Amino acid sequence: MAFFKDVSLRSAGSDLIGFLRAPGRHSPLLFLAACVPTAIIMYTFYLDAMEKGTPPPREIIYVESWPASRSIQESKVAIAERQKRKDELRLREKEAYKAFGRAVGMDVDRIEREAEMEQAAKKSAGAQETAGAMQ
């Protein structure tokens, strides 16, 4: 940039000091009054950049561990319990959505019937497709 090659901080500072020393209607207090808000804004931008520049804290993921002596039967029981909890959570979530749908005036039962019929049609189409592929 050709503009900045002619700029000198030393001469700019001496010009500012000369301007402030010259008699006239300007005052060092007015100079400070003009500089302080600008400095506050620049400092605020600096703090914001420093805060956003730091990476977020690491996310720690805990993994279950089992003893090496665990049997297959114990594993199957644990898997069945976990699946039971997941099914209960899904059922509660489904009931919450139904309650919300009823609250906003939707016919939830009709929508559920249509979804079940659609799933049954997909199943029968998949079964027919599988049977046709076996022949």
C-alpha cells in the first residue's frame, strides 16, 4: 500500500504535541474526551476477540467398561435392560408429542392411524419384494 510508506509515527507524534502546545481554542481535556470512548471501544473489541479466540473446553465422553470376566449372559441382560430404558424414553417422548399435538388442536389419533397404515403398506411391499426375489 503506497499510502502507508509515507506515514511516520515519530512525525505524527511530534505534530500532535505541537498542535496541543499551540495557543488556541483546543484543550488537552477535549483531546482526552475524544480518545477515551475510542479506547474503551477498542478495548472491548480486544476482550471480545480474546474470548472468542480461545477454543471451547474439551468435551469428555465417558465409555462404560466391563470386567474381562463378564459372561455373554450378563452382557445380554445388560443390553436388554438398556434397550428397555430406551423404549420407555421413546414411549414417553411419543406421549409428550401427542399431548402437544392435542394442545394445539391436531387430531393425533387419526395421524397415528395413518402412520400405522403407511408402515403396514411398506412392510407388505417389502415382503412381496423379498418373496419375488426368492422365486
